[in-house]
Amino acid sequence: MLQKGVLFIVCLAWACASLQAQQCTLTLRGKILHLENNEPIEAAYVWLMEPNKGVPSDANGNFIIKDLCPGTITLQIRFIGHKEIKRSITLNASTTNQTFLMEEEAVDLAGVEIHGHQEVAQTTTSVSSLYGEALLQSRGESLGESLKRVAGVTTFSTGNTISKPVIHGLHSNRILILNNGIRLEGQQWGAEHAPEIDPFLADELTVIKGAETVRFGPEAMGGVILVNPPALPTSKKKITEINLIGNSNGESGNLSLAHAGGSGKFSGLGYRIQGATKRAGNLRTPDYIQDNTGMQEMSLTSTLGYSSKKLGAEVYYSYFSTTLGILRDSHTGNLSDLQQIIKNGRPFSEGEFSYTIENPKQEVTHHLTKVKAHYHLHPSWKLNVQYGFQSNRRKEFDRRRGNLNARPSLDLELFTNTAELSLDHQLNSQWTGSAGISLIQQANSNVPGTGVTPLIPNYDMVNAGVYLMEKYMKGPLEVEAGLRYDLRSISAARYLNNQLEESNLEFQNGAAFLGAMYQVSPSLSLSSNLGTAWRPPNVNELFSQGLHHGAAAVELGDKNLIAENSLKWVNSLELDGRKGNLELTGYVNRIQNYIYLNPTGQTFVSLRGTFNVYEYLQANALFYGIDLSGSYGFGQQWEGYFKASLIRAKNSETQAYFPFIPSDRMDVGLSYSFGKQEEGKGKNRITLSSLGVARQSREPEFDLAPAPPAYTLVNLGYSRKVEIGKNQFTAGLLVTNLLDTEFKEYMNRFRYFTADMGRNLQLKFNYQF
Amino acid sequence: MKMLSKLPLYLLTLLTLGFASCESNDPSKENDGEVITDVTLKFQELNPSNAPVGSVLSFKASDPQGIEVGKTPTVQSISLTKGKKYQMTIELTNSIENEDITKEILAEAAAHQFFFLGPVFDSNIFSIQYADAGGIALGLKNTVTVSSSPGTNNSSMRVVLRHELNKSFAGASNPNFSNFVQAGGESDLDITFPVILN
């Protein structure tokens, strides 16, 4: 009886097991390739609708999904820049193996669309990218201006030609910009120093809003901006792109040419060369012309790459040079000058239109060279080597007497070497990770002959870091964690009052992060990322000692400043439906020993007049806020979008507000499309949008002038896309500040002196063939 | 492929080269060429027929370090006699570079101008006219007439040197033009001299 019972149970168990085996032991294997060249696609996302399971493809384009039940399932494959594949598959054999070919897509995205995708940077934190149509719309703008299209990103600007991106309230040395994978190392400490990069080099601008110190090194406290050129062609083909842009305000012209090709003889060899030039004259506010606000810019990038099954190598060179005019009346001699112009609310001198750039002005040249290689040691192990050399020359000219006008008052030369060695692994499609070492070496010199005591000393800096990160993926869940340790030494030297002053400083710090992402359904994903970051005090914060020319301010550095430490928690929800999408990001960033420039309330008297005295202080700070963006399509032709961001920042010791924190803002738009996209026929789109910016009511205790009032701007755009054979032609007409509203932006340092830009009419052509 | 296998070697060489060639220069002493360290006001008494009488009175404002934090300039008091007329000349030097700035200002007369303000003019104690060669409005040379009944023995005079202003701005030809900021430009000097009347 007992025996029978045991047998029965065993039978039952076996039956169950076999039943289960019959049901859910199937495996789906596949390979994802480019339709054009049969090259494997890495990191395409494969999603099975019914069991709610997904995996990314590996470096060879392969993927495996196990434990599937027989029956019909819907499979979806997505990869940026390619047409989505959606297919029903009947699983019946014990193994199904299929190859999927993905077709490149002329990216046709609606309006100003921001799309988060994990492929660009493998991270669980909040990522937003600008590409395709949205990037096309931003063409001709500076990096800072372009990125304003991303919710949570604003600019900190000096006039209308110098703008620095601000991520979640942080900017300058608290965010990182990567030019094709290399940390852009310029004189980013200065509020009036724009990033030395032309966004024309990129086909995608990505903003990572988390603290990404582990991956990219110190200073990535507020976030990271990736400026990535397109991938090189690996097979025989040629692509050329021309952009031509004209603006009525400033009567500027902007031309960019890019050409990429692949070799037919040597498979895997590809190149790309791209250049752009820009010239603009004095800008106009609704009421007057701003004197000396013209600019000139030239940029060039070239890439040569080789990729084979095991080896990939790339040589990259990027050149950027700019001459920027600084609003004439913003350069004040002393405090009473400054107070008078602030009281006046606009420049005293009446400008005339001209392309001539006079003092005060800036001349900046930046060279960047990169050599990169990777080698697949084993299907699951990859070795990466990257070396970069950068040279940055910054000359700033003030209004001076006689021959001195031809001499810069600030002349800095900065050399930076960066080297990185890392080992990536991907084990059984669930564990991926990377470990590496990174070195930065930097030398800054004041070029003699300025006739002005240098603002910052000459210095040498060495930074060495080691890091390790690992990601675990199973089904819809991704978990990642990482650790990093950095050591930095700075040795600085200068003459102060004819005395040689030398300082040697050392900083060291660890950083870590933990993040997770959960794909609740194909259309909904949640992510959370907690990361620490640190930033050693900058040379200007340590050593500034003297008059900040033109700003009527005396700035005092402090050699005893210690490193800033931050802990940032970013959470985001992404809803991607058929008709619309929604992205909500919320964050808290606690920064210990936040360094800020504090007005002492004292003044300094000289023969030249009186100046305000500022000193660098440290305090604990708390930043928090939310970004919200989304779009929705009403039928085939109408589409609406909105984006908004709120930031709060406080000194958590004194409860005082920090200066230059972006005020609340919201951008809404509606677009109407008509016409069919067929050969020879155009597809048209009209977009009407409005940007509302609140007055910054959370002002610091001391400011030279109160925050400017709230403002609303209306923009109107029209674009027409025509397919000519296989080529694509796009023309656009955009009117910004349609109503010619006079406004001042709180985040523009020149709000003290002048109103912002008036109406601008922009005409834009893009042709790809 | 042989070349490629040596790639790491090339990279390493490049890396070493790059890192070695990159050191900051030794700092060099930079003398401030822009700064005015000494401002001297020279008063030469004139008789009714505008001929010089007596010796030259000299009053100085100086800041030997230029614009340097923590140091305050020393400004001498101007001491003049009531009811007299003087020729006032201004001399500017940069003692750090041993430079005569007066010459530079004269050479750039079109971009510079002195304005004279303060209680000494508000209370009509002084009256001043530009007396530069060629009749230009510059202010390196002026005639100052001291009131014979000023009502006080102590006052002060503010001397402002403007750079890159619009000299043809309405009212700018007046040495007492108090809205000089409206003519644009920036201040190179802004000094207040105490005035003692005997």
C-alpha cells in the first residue's frame, strides 16, 4: 500500500515535471544583424510580450531567452535608429533559432521629442537624449542652448553667446562633458567660460542626470553630457550631410558639412569628416542693439576607424575655435559704474549693427585627439584602451589703454592627458560589468606678457582612479552597482606681490553607486539610482586673489577648502505607449561642503573706485526637484508635448537660498502635420509652442539686482521634409520670441545690464545624400 | 595584422610621450601695466592776467601696490586759498612699471575724459573749466577758481577718469557732468580728495 502510494507520488511528480517540461522548457535563440551590412547589433532590446521577458543582445548580436512555454508569442526588437521589429512566433520545437535583420530608419520623430534609452550609456539612472528631428531643430545653437530641450537642463549664461549647461541646478565643474568619450578639459571653472565644443559634431546628445563619478571620474556630481558622433560606416557606402542655417537676429550664418564613408577594399575601415563655421553680428533686444555681441566659430572633427570581429580601433581629432564679443557696457570699472548700469536696466551706449568684435572679447582654441582600441580576448571578455590629448588656449581681452588692447589680460594654456584601460565582461547574458583604471594629467600655465597679475596660478594636476562595476539582468529587472577610488594631487605656483608662492595639495576619495531598473511592461519602466560623487576644490576656488576684471568684484580663494561630497538619488518613471509617452524624474542631491562664492558685505577701496568683496565658503547644501515631460498624439495629425522642471536648492545650515538656481519653467507645444511623405512629395509640420518661466522667488540674501519678473515666450515653426530619391531634404522656418517680448532670464548673468534677445527668424536647410 | 598586433606598443609609446611632454611652466612675475598707482594734482596760481604766480602746490593720491586686496590708498588733502584762480594739471604714473600714464591718456584723448564732482562744486566753492591744448574736453589741464566766500573751510572733490566714453554725448562737454555714466564707458579712476580752504 505504502509502496503503491510512493509510486503514485513519484509518478505524479514525474508527470508534473514532464508536464512542466512540455510546457516551459523551450529556448529562443536569435541573432540580430544590420540589414545593410550584416554586422551584429549590440544592445538591441528583445522583448517577449506574453511572458513579459526581455534581454539585450550581446556584442555579437546574439540573445537567448530560456524557460519559454510552447505556443504563439509576440516578439519585439528595438534599437535606436532602426525600425522596430514586431513578429509573432510559434514556439514548438525544443529550440527555436532565428536571425533578425534590422533596417536603418531615417529617424522621423515627432516634434521636440525626448527619448530615454539605455543603449547609449549602460546605466540605470535617468537618461535623456536629443537626436533625429529634435537635434535637427537645435542645429546652429550652442551645446547649452541645444540641451535646454531636455527637461531638467537649463543654462547658466553670460549674454546670449556664452551659455553653460546646468543639470538639476549644477553646472561648470560639477558636471562633465564628454567629447566622443573623452572628458572635455577646458577652463570650465569660469562662469563666463562656455564649453569648448560644437554640437554639430554629434548625431546624438545624451544627458545622464545621475551622479556618475564611478564611470566617468570625479566632478560628475550633477550629471554627464555625452556628445557622440555617429558610428562609422563599416561597409562600402557614402553619406553626406549639409546643414545651412541663417538667423535674422544677429544676421548670422552657419554652415556644416559632414561626410562619412566605408572602404570597399578593406572591410571594416570607415571614416568621417565634419566641419562647421559660424558668424554672427550684434544681437538685438526688442528695443535696442547690444553692442559688441557678435561671434565667430570654427570646428572640425575627423575620425578614422577599423573594426573586425575581434579588434576595433579608432583615431579621432576634434578642433574648436571661437571668438566671442562681450557686451560692451557689461564691463564695468568699479562698483558705482556697476550700480549705475543696473539702475538703468539697459546699456548706456546705443549699439549699431556690426560684425566687428572688439574688446572685451574672448578667443578660445581647443584641440582634442583620441586613440581608442578594443580587443575581444574571448567572446565574453573585452579589453579597452583609450588615450586622449587635449590642448586648450584661452585669451580674454579687456578694454585697456593703447597697445595693451592688443594683449590679452588673461592668457591660459592648458594641456590634458587622459588614459584609460578597462576590461568588460558579459557572462551568460546575465552578468555584465567593467573594471578599469583611469589617469588624468593636467598642466596649466599662464602665458607671460599679459600685464595683469594672473587670476589663477600655474599648476600640475595628476588624478588616478580605479573602478569596478557590475550589472545583473534577469528578465525585466536590472540591478547595477559600482565602486571607485581616486587620488588627486595638485601642485601650484605663482607670484603674488613679487613673492613666489607654492602649494601642494592632495585629495582622495571613494565613490559608489547602486541602481536598479524594472521593466514593468513593455511600455512602463521604473528606475532608481543612488550614487555618491565628489569634487576636489577647483584651482580658482583655492587660489583666486584679486580683482575679477569687468565684474567689479574682488574674489578671495581659500587654500584650506576641502572636497565636496554628494549623494544623489534619482528616480524615474517612463511610460511609452502607442499614442504618447511620459517621463517623470524626481531627485534629491545632498552635497556636503558645497563651495560657493559668498558676498562678504565688505567693499574694497582703490584709486579706481570701490569693489564688492566675495569669498569662497563651504556649506552643506540640499538640491531636489522634479522633471516631467511627455507627448501625446491626437489622431494622425495633431500632437502635443509638454515639459516642466522644478528645482529647489538651499544651504542646509543657514536655510539661505543659493544664487543662480533655475526658476520653475514649463514648455508646451502643439504640432499639426499634413501632406504625405512619398517620393517627391513633402511632409509638412507646423508647431506652436510657448515657454513660461516663473520669477525666481527663492533669492539669495545678497544680489546685485532683484530677480527679473516672470515671462512667457511664444515660438512658431514650420518644417517641410521632402524625399528626393533616397535622399532627404528638410527645410525649416522657426520664429522664436514671436511677439518680440522684452524679458530678462534669471540664469543670465547679463540680466543686470540688458534685456534678452528679441524676435529671431531662423531659416534652416538640411540635405542628406 | 602584424601592425595591429603591435598596436598596444604604439599606444604605450604615444602615451608615455604625451605624459612626459606635459608640464606647467614656471610662473613668471607679471607687472600690472594697466594700473595707475599715483595721481598728482598740481595747482599753479594765476594772476588776473592769467600769468603764473608763486610756486606749484602738489597733492597726491597713491596706492603703490595698485589694485591689491588689503591695502588702502593714501589721499592727500588739497589745500588752496579762497578767492584765487589756479591752473590745475593732472599727472598719472604707474610706479610698478615706471610708466608715464599721462602721455598715454593724452595720446588717447578721444577715448578719455576727466569729470570733477562733489560738494566743492555743488556748493559753488570751485568752478572749473577744461583748459587742455587744442580746446578739447579732456581734463588733464584745467582752470579752477576758488570762491572768495565759500561759507566753509572743508569740502571735498571727486575726480573721475572715464575710458571709452562717447564724448559727444549731450552734456558730456561739461567738466561737472554728473551723469557721465550715461555717456558709456568705464571708470579708470574714482578718487575723492578732501579740500581745505585757507
